[in-house]
Amino acid sequence: MALTYLEQIGLIADETMVARVRQGMIATALAVMASTPKQAEPEAVRVERHRRRTRYAVEVLRTPDNAASAFIKAMVTLNGATAAPTDAAILAGVGLLWDAFSEVTLEA
């Protein structure tokens, strides 16, 4: 069952939860910086997507508190979000939202 809006607001205000999301974002940012573009996409597309993803990674690494403050507001709305997520669930949620915050769009 999805979190209610009141439960979402409670998690957004929970400093420990925000800190846990921040740490998941930092881990993801470091992984993105060490990654290479996906080879299955046309070169121009993969280079641009990778550029956007790494640009956001740098933003997260430079100002992790600001990034986490914005990010958690989206994370608590994810399908399957819980009031007490595991670290693995947080990392998965960060992965699901990374492209959106990187301004990466998928073309059909």
C-alpha cells in the first residue's frame, strides 16, 4: 500500500531518512562518474544521456544536502515506498529517479 501524504510528509521531515537518501545519492553519483555510456544506444544519444547523468552526479557530489532535500520528495511518492526502507530499497529508489533528476528523457 502506498504511503499516505501525511506519512510522506513525515519522512520528508525525518533528518535521518534524508541523510540515508543523501548517502544513497552519493554512492550512485560515484557509480555514475565511473560508468560509461550504454553501447546499445546511438552514439549521439548515449553521449548526451551520459553527459546529463554525470553532470547531475557532479551536482550531487558538490551539494549533497541540497540534492537530497529535493530528491526525497520524489522518493516517498514511489510505488512501493515504505516508512522504514532498507538501504537497498533506498539505493533502488535513487536508481529509479536518477534519470528524471538528470533531465534524461527516453525516446520511443
